[in-house]
Amino acid sequence: MSEPTTPKAAPGTDAVMALLRAVHDALDLPLPGLADQDEREHYYLLTDRAAAARVVLAGVLERDHAVESAAAYLRDRTEGAPVTYTPWQDEGGPE
């Protein structure tokens, strides 16, 4: 595990907020339906997006990558891997 580092040039608040939003949106997946296939697809998509977010954050923190381009890359990658499984829907069971 690498030691945490601080970027040399502190990026602007807007850029940081854009990166945080991109990470949030990449990881904010709807729950899967009850079918095994939906659960598998949810797992693989979440795992893939979490790995991408980790790599992007490591690039910013450890390699001084530009925050703006990191956010744009993660947004593009998230859009390129949309949810294809059936999300869980509350059918209003017994209360």
C-alpha cells in the first residue's frame, strides 16, 4: 500500500467537486433485481467502476494528474458502461 500524498498544486474547488461527483456517480448504482443474472451484472459493473475510480484517484494523488481531466475521464468511462441489468423495484409487499 502506498503512502498518502498531497497533490503539489492544490486544485480549485470546482475541479475537486467535479471529481467527487464523478466518483459518486460511478459508484451510485441501483440495486439489482432478484434474478441471479441481475445480481452478477450489478457485481461486475460495480467492481469495474470501483476499480476505475481507484485508478483515477491514484493518478491524481500519486502521479499529479490533472483533476479536471481525471473527472472527465471517469465520467466518460461511466457513460460507456451503463446499467444493463434490471434494477430492483419495490412492489409494495406486506407492511
